[in-house]
Amino acid sequence: MKIYTRTGDKGSTQIYADKALRVDKDDLVVQSYGDMDELNSHIGLLAAHVPATHNSLLHDIQRSLFQAGFAISASSTLTPNDVEKLESAIDSLTSQMPPNTSFVLPGGSKAAAQAHVCRAVCRRAERSVISLSKHYDVPEVVHAYLNRLSDFLFTFARFLNIEAGVDEVPV
């Protein structure tokens, strides 16, 4: 199977909703897919920078992001349980850290800095999906998942700095 098809050379691509459709590559659906794909790639880079003990959770998040993309175009297995898993991870990490008492500058250790990049890209993906939902049916679980994921990534960045012994820089 070849990686190239030449069918997108004129600026359109095929998506799968109720049926296969061709849309322009700047369609809101394609933009949302792209933002989530970029986020997924950044999370892959984050996984390369953290201790292996965190990789299972990050790989689960990457799989859920693929499901979020499927949910936009057709159906998916993304469920409220996926949102609850993020909430549990946030609660677990938070219980191991001192309270957050101020805004902090994104950065710190290499892994924490990458987690902050992931958080910012996640917020953009969330905005994209919200714009998309004004024109297409987007399951509410996708909104909730992206919103909670950005919360997790912020918390994870703080945790990674603590784990690395790097002080956060307050605003």
C-alpha cells in the first residue's frame, strides 16, 4: 500500500462521517483533526522526555485523542470514563504536590516545558472543536475530554518539575 494517493493534490481530502465525504483541506473538521494530531504528536514527544513510569498514561491519552478524532467524524469509543480517568490522574498527582498558589511561567525541566507546550496545543484543539461544533454535531464527551486534558497537562507539568527538583517560576 502506497502512502500517497494523489487524491488530495487539489486541496481536498476524504473524511468519514455518516458516509465518505470529500471536503476542502481547510474545512473546520480537517482543522480540528490537525490540531488534535499536532497535540498527539507533542504528547508523543513528552513521552520521550519523561521517566518510562509515565508512558502508559501518556499512551492511553494518545489513544483517546485518536478516539476523539473518530468521534468528530463518525463514531468512537471515547466515553465519560476517559474523562474520569484524567480526573483521577489529576487528583492523584495533586495529592502528591503542595497547593498551587499562583500562576506559574510555563517551563522548568525539559519534560515539564514540553507538558506546557502540550497544554497550550490542547487549548487550541479545544477552541477548534468548539468552532466546529457550531457547524457539525460533536459529541459533548470530546469537549469534556479536551478541557480535562489541558487541566491534566498543567498538573502533570507541575508534577514533573517537582519530580525533577526544579522550582516553578511564579508570574
